[in-house]
Amino acid sequence: MSTSIDFYFDFSSPYGYLASEKVEAMAARHGRSVDWHPVLLGIIFKQTGAAPLTMIPLKGDYSRRDMPRSARFHGVSDFRMPSKFPIPSQAPARIVLWQKQRDAALAATVVHALYRAFFVDDVDISMPENAVAVAAKCGVDAAAARAAIDDPAVKDALRQANDEAIARGVFGSPFIIVDGEPFWGIDRFDQVERWLATGGW
Amino acid sequence: MSTSIDFYFDFSSPYGYLASEKVEAMAARHGRSVDWHPVLLGIIFKQTGAAPLTMIPLKGDYSRRDMPRSARFHGVSDFRMPSKFPIPSQAPARIVLWQKQRDAALAATVVHALYRAFFVDDVDISMPENAVAVAAKCGVDAAAARAAIDDPAVKDALRQANDEAIARGVFGSPFIIVDGEPFWGIDRFDQVERWLATGGW
């Protein structure tokens, strides 16, 4: 099959970043491409009562240990927790959503650049000017990207994309849907890969 | 090394059951044994604000799909969601803790029998008479096991064991500690196995 797999992610999600570095190669091994869906976990968490991992007692300490350990385990050598975390991710999400409607391939490049800016270079991509600067280095029109962040139509599109994600059952990041089958977390990548290879079990 | 690995679990945890079916073989591949630690997630969740998975919006629907899928993925062919779920797990936890102080090998046998009674045969092991009947089939003294469930000393021992688990950072089930390194979830078994093989990375 040549259809894409749906990859939902929040730019403030460490496991989303790790997964973003691995998902295209996995999809390609099975003749698939990746459809990138930025979402806002802050909104989604209102449905589930969840909170940012690092802020939860016990789980927070564990996650701060598990994140770099999992990065090394999955061979993502460049990872460090940003000095400001978590961040609101509206600005980078809007840039990607807007760019995706114009050039999906460039939007994918921008996803990687923004994620790496945050989780490798410690750039606060919640600030519009920072997010725009990262996108501009990829070849995106800086002035247009800056305008998109405040464009009511783009804001609406992100709200709608978030609602659609919730309607599909998305509650975390990364979240992958393959031919209707949902998988939460980079720790389901082994199941995603088998699903792509076999169509289920 | 010949030291054991610590396996923390709640009898009401589906992923704990799946992991319980796999952990001894993994430990044995690396010359290790398993130290079984029943805990009460209901108490632990008060620290973290967590709730039983199946009761959480969105996450609940996902987990009901992921649990049997993960069972098949991990080759645990016998699994079905109990008709009553979740259950309080004091009775089976106390039997195991009490039996462990007398015969740790028999206690391990009882762990498997209780878990399978709940997740294969749909026996409500939260009821003392049911939990005792399962243990008795393994060769445990039924009258003594029944008395242990209401023994203040055994109750205290479980409370203390739970406090110690929290002090070690345990917040979920299954939770494995290998030489001081914590791993949460059956989806960290690949990391546990590599840790056992290499001592870290």
C-alpha cells in the first residue's frame, strides 16, 4: 500500500521528538509516507485529566531519567531536556499546519528543524520570532510565517485539527494511526512496525 | 551476577499480568531470578493523581484495545478482560506477601495462579475466599492463608511494602528495578533486557 500513516505530536513532547526522528525510516521500510499532525496536548489533556509528565510526583523523576535513556536506546544521539519545559506549542504548530497546506514536504522539513531546535539546541520555539527563524532557515517565507501565527484562519484550522484528533481518540504524543489502528508512544513502535508488515495479528 | 531483579505489580493490572508471564524467562536468560513485590496502585495513585486506565476518557478506549493486542503481540495467548475490573487487590497481595515470608518459590507459583485466575478464568480474586481457593490449589494451607488476610501484622507488612515501593519511585505496574535502575511498563522490557545484558548504555 502507498497510503501514509498519521503521526500526531506536540512540539513540547520529548517522546514525540524521539519518535519524529525514527518514524519516516520505519514507514519507508513498508512503502509508506508520514502525514504530520501537530496537536496541542494542553487542550487534549483537558479531556483526560492528564498533566505534563515531568510535573507529576514520582512519574516526573522517572521520566527525566527515562527520556535520555530512551533517546540513547533508540539511537537518537542528540537529545537534551530544554531549560524551559514544558512550553505552549501554538506558534510552531500553526507554522507547520499553515506550511503543510502550501508544501507538505517542506512542512515535514520544518517539523524536524523545530523539534531539533527545541530538544537539541534549547531554542524556545514557543516564541513566535524563534519559531519563524527556524522555519526561515528551511526556506519558508519568514514574513508570511510570522503572519500565519496570528492569522485567525490558521488558529481556527489548528483548533479544528485538534478536535479531529480528539475525535479519532488521540490523547498523547506521539500517537500513530495506521489504517485505523491506534498506537500510543514510541514504545509501541515495535507493534507499529509489525502492523505495517503484517496488517495486524 | 546472581542477584534478583525486583518486579512490582498490582493484581488488578493487565499489563502487570502480561509482564508476569514473561519476566522470569527474561531474568533467567541473564542468570537472574525475580523478587515478586505485590503493591496496591490505589494507594500509590494518591501520590500521582493517576486513575485506573480503563476509567480515563480516550485512554480507556485505547487501553481496552491495546491490552488484548499487546497480549497477542507478546505471545501471551491466554488473556481476557475480567468482567469486574478494576478490583481492590488487598486479599491476593496479602496472601503472597505472607507466603513469601514462608516459602518464596511457592509464593511465586501463587502469583501466577492468582493472576491467571483473574485474567484468564475471570475469577474475582478480590474476594478472600476466591483468592484462598486459588492459593490452596497451589499447596498453600487454606486456613492459614485465610487468617493471613485479616492478620494485622500482614496488613501492616503490606502497608510498609507499599511505602517502600513509593520510596523507591514505584508509581505503576509492572515496574522493574534492575540494580537500582527503574523501568516502568512491559513496553520497557526491551530496555530491561539490554540493561541485563550490558549493565547500561
